[in-house]
Amino acid sequence: MDAPAKSKAAHAWRFVRNCLTGGVATGVYFAVYLPLYRWAQWPQSVADNVGLLVGAAVQFLGARYFVFRARQGKLHRQIAGFALVELATLLANMGALWAGRSLLPGAYGQSDLLVLATSFAVFAGFSYPAWHLVFQVRKPRPG
């Protein structure tokens, strides 16, 4: 296999690993969000944000150890970078959910599936590309 094909395959597998990790993080998110919202009767925005924080912790561990395999990177820098990306992700999720609720009619705008759809769109369109920078292993400079 030539180098460009191997590189494309490596990127494809990394994306698959990221989707798996994102699926687990999303499952954890819903495992936190739904009971808080449906059973504990917390406001939806509070339950959503608590679920996002717990899901983000799962996502960090998965990204560091499974997706990007960046164990050798400086943990404190990765945590700080990931936290900044997640803060932007949180704001993007809140904005996307608000927009969806504002633009979609009735039950569609209040659907739990809207939360899932907006979270995935932000994850795939913003978070994953930004995590490449966070978990990038810098090669030592020669010399």
C-alpha cells in the first residue's frame, strides 16, 4: 500500500474510532440527561448541560487514549485545549438547539431527537476537527 493510501486509511479509521467514542459519549450523555429531565424534573437546559459535561469527560478519555492515541502528549495542555474546544462546543450546542427550537414547528422543536441531532452536527463539524489540534503530537525540533 502506498503512503497516501495508507494515510487515507489511517484517517478513515481514526474517524471511525472517533465516531465510536462519540457514540459512547452520546450514550453516556443521554444516560445522564434523560433521567434528570424526565424523572428528576430538572429544567431541560440544566439536564442537557450536565449531560454534556459528563459526556465531554468520556469524550476526552476516548479521544486521548483511543482515537488519537496521544498518551505521550502533555496532559495539562491536552486538558486545557480540550476544555477550550468543549466550551466552544457547549456554546455551539446551545446555539444550535436554540435555533432548532426556534425554527422547527411544535413537537419537532421540542423533540429529544433534536438534542441528539444538534449535538452530533456540532461534534462532527467542529469538535472533531478541533481535537486534531488538541491531540496533535509535536515532533521535537532537530538540533
